[in-house]
Amino acid sequence: MRLALASVAIAGVLGATLLGPAPAAEAATTRLDGADRFETSVLASQRVPTGDVVFLASGTSFPDALAAAPVVAAEQGHLLLTLPDGIPAVVQREIARIAPSEIVLLGSEATLSAAVAREAGALVSPGGAVERIGGADRIETSMLLLDRLRGQRAVTDVWVASAGSFPDALAAGAVAARHGHGLVLTAGVDASFRQRLEQRIGGVQRFHIPGSTASVGADVESYLAGKGTVRRFPGADRYETAVLINQRFTSSSAGGEIVLASGAGFPDGLVGAAMAGRRGQALYLTAPECATSGSVAAETRRLGTTGVAVLGGTGSVSPMAAELVPCAALDASTADLLDRINRERAAAGVQPLRSDGCLARMAGGWASAMADGSLSGSAHNPALGDEARACALRAWGENVGRTWGTSSPDTARIMSAWMASEGHRNNILRASFTHIGIGIDRSEAGHWYYVLDFGTR
């Protein structure tokens, strides 16, 4: 029976759609790439309307600023990064442009020195103030930030994130900033944590935990269950945790744009959470080299977004990651399938297809959506035309397919099925197509889904 199953392939084809020359399209990706993390924070600051308060956070350590995004958004402020012993010139210029009436230092003097406070005092508007929010540790600092937020508005929801790592708190912080939630840090339930939290949870109805028990322990969840409703968002990794959080709390992203930051380093995501919160946008994380799955690409389809604001340079978020190209699009199975396609084209006297980042993002996102929904092997991307136009393509087509019964993609079987079908074969051999994106994903039932998105540039 296993051999019989392994021989099965189901496929569907969407014939080429041909258009006249497309007008030049605005790039879907906007990169905020400063010379360093401090200048990148300035570029993020300049994307939001000028407010009256500046929050200064360390650009060399993350803990004291992890809980800041909700407060920054509530006060229509700006979050800027600084060195621990002095404010960089580029940040000083941005503060001068904003002319704030208040500058808030995040963390004690061990995080931001007295020298930073003195420089901030020279930059604040006449009659303005320099305040410091800094507890004995990162957990107390997050509690003090919650106090400040509660001074601005009633807080009914609080996120409780790990004090030991940053990724889960970044995604949670962006959502909390957008929805008026609080965010505090925890290293586990001890007498100090209980006392600090219980002083501040009057009126809180719901607690949200970003990450699995490896991030925030079961002891925290059990304790919170006695204080209100608790929901955990345990993604398989930091990237999927961000997706799960947005799937629950994000139904749209302002301006048709999402915000993307590296999940491997904190500085860009820190300012990205505050920026996304102020702009009403969703924040997602990515591995530096490529998207770890097609989930974020699928999210852009769900949200109807066509733009990505990328924080940081190509060393933080590569061009392939910025275009949401799944790492699977770069693996051996994908390379093998492309090789098979180009061998068929060579035999027909047709020029080879070249991989394209935008098409790979489209194909990977749809393969992931097919696998997540356990769709048939002939289900086409309903947004293919819109996405192809956003990629500035002049023509496009799509082959989809499904195989099952094998532990790895069966590229030989799906290629054989496509070549035996006139419509699929015509797409594969069409001389006018110049580029291709390939997506491969696996459903929980063990079915492999394949998507070929063809395009003409």
C-alpha cells in the first residue's frame, strides 16, 4: 500500500496570463537601513508623527526597554537608542528635531549613565524634564513602565514575557502597543514577582504569555490563572510565535504594510515594536538569511498587505528574507525541481528560468497556505494576479500539485505528472517566461504541496 500511495500525484494548472508592458511599480519593500543601530532607530522615529516625549533605551542591552513599546505608543512618543555612556550625534540631532518636553531614560545608571542624563538635559525643550524609569532589575523596570501606562489609560490586558530573552517580547510588545495592553517581564514566580505584580493588576482581566514553557514556565501560567483568564501563544520558534500572536490580534495592518525585523538581534526589533505600535502595523520577525517558513508570506495574504518595512541592513535581514522567501525555497528539493524544469526547457530549445525572490515569496506563501489548509492539489492562489502585479510582472502562470506517501518531497513524481499534462507542460516550456518561484511545504497529514509561479519581467 505504501508503494501505491507513493505513486500518486494530483496537480492543477493555471494558464499564463499575458499583459502589455507594465508601468514601473513602486518597490514593495522599504528598508530602514542606518549606518548603525542608532541611526536605524532615528529612521524609525522619522516614520511616525512628531510627539512630545522621547524614550531613550540602551542600544547595547535589551532588558530595560523590552516593556517600553506600549508606553511609547500610549504617549505618542519616540523610542531612540543610545550608547550607555553618551548619546550619539545622529540621535542628538533627531531629539533636537523633535524638541520634546520630556526625555525618559529607560533603566538605571548601570544601563544609561549619568552622562547620558546630562546630555539629555541639554537637549530637552526649555522648561522640560528628564525622567528615569529604572528599577533594581529588569523585572521591576517593566513594572514601573506598567505604572506609567496605567497613569495614561485603564489596562485590562497584560502580557507576561520572559526576562531572559527578547524575541517573544518584541512581537508581544507591538501588539500590546497597538491595543493598549501592558507588558511585564518574569523570571518565574517568586515572592518578589508576586508582590510586584499583585500591586498593579487591579482591573486586569486577561493575561497573555508569548512563547512556550521554555520561555515562560508553567509555574507562571498556573499563578496567573488564579488572577484572570490566561492564554499562551507557544509557537514552534520565535518566528512562529510572532505569527500566532498576530493571527489572534491583527486583522489589518495600516498602510498595507507590515514591519519586519531580525529575530536574531534585538535593537531593530526594539524600535520596530514601538514604530509598529504607533503606526497601527503588525511586526514579524525573520531569520537573517531567509524566512524560516512561508507563514509570514501567508500572513501578508491574510491581511491583504503588499508592502514590507524592513528594519536594518542586509546583514540583519537579507534581500531574500526581506522578500519573505522561505528557506525551503533554497533547499535541495527546490534546487532539484528547478534543475528538472530547466532540463526540460533545454531539451525543447527554450532558455532556462531564473529564480526570483518575489515569485519565490508568492510560491512559498501559497504552498504553506495549501499545506495548512490541507487543500486539494489543484487549488490555485486566488490572489495570484494581484501579487504578480505587485511584483511588477508582465505575465504570469502557476502550476500546483500534491503528492503523498513519502517522507520527503517527490520531485520526480510531481514533475512527471506535470509533464504528462498539456497545461502544466505548456507553462513549464513557455518561452516567454523568464523567472520562477518554487514553494514546497508539508501538511500535518504528510502530504507534500508544490507551487510553481512563473513570470515574465
